[in-house]
Amino acid sequence: MKKLYYLILIAFALISCDKEISKCGVEDPVEELEWLQGRVNSYEGNGCICGANYYQAIYDNQEVFYSQPNSIYCDFIPEINLYNCEGELIKTINLTDDPDDERPGSPTLIYSCTPSD
């Protein structure tokens, strides 16, 4: 009986690890969050002239999304805008003034657009 209990416990653990669901309740934020998909489409619509990386991270105990340019060809404002799951701006961080500990923790790259030469 004890072995059966452990077997069932292991089975539940394996089943729950199949796909990671974000705190926003989606598996693929770029495809499933309409506002984020719109932003990605705008980069692709202009041919990724300046390029961009979109990240998913944790800031102040909530899931956030932000972008940063990934090209040396375009000037950019040294700040990042943090958006919540609904696409609402929750904070702007100036990268030249704010210390590193103000930046979101554990960023995960969820989209990359690189300009073609």
C-alpha cells in the first residue's frame, strides 16, 4: 500500500510538470496575451528595423513584461517600461539612474526580433 501511495504521488508530480503556466494564466504570453501580441506584431510590421527583445520577469512579486532594443543601429531611450499581465504600465525604470537592484529579477527571453542586414 505504501508503494502505491508513492507511485501515485510521483505520477501527480510528473503530470503537473508537463507545461509551465505563467502567473498570467497562459503558457505562451506572446501568442496568448493580445496586447503583447500587438506589440510584437508592430516590431515585425516595421521589418524589425531596430530589433527588440521581450522579456518576462518578476518585479515587486508580480509578473511583468518589458522590451529592450537589441541593435546598435538605433538610438534608444535608456529606460524600460514594465507592464503587468493586462498590459498596463506599472513602472518605468531609468537604466542610467536606477541601481541594478531596481531591475526585474530572473528575466526570461520570450521574443527576439533581429534586424536583417
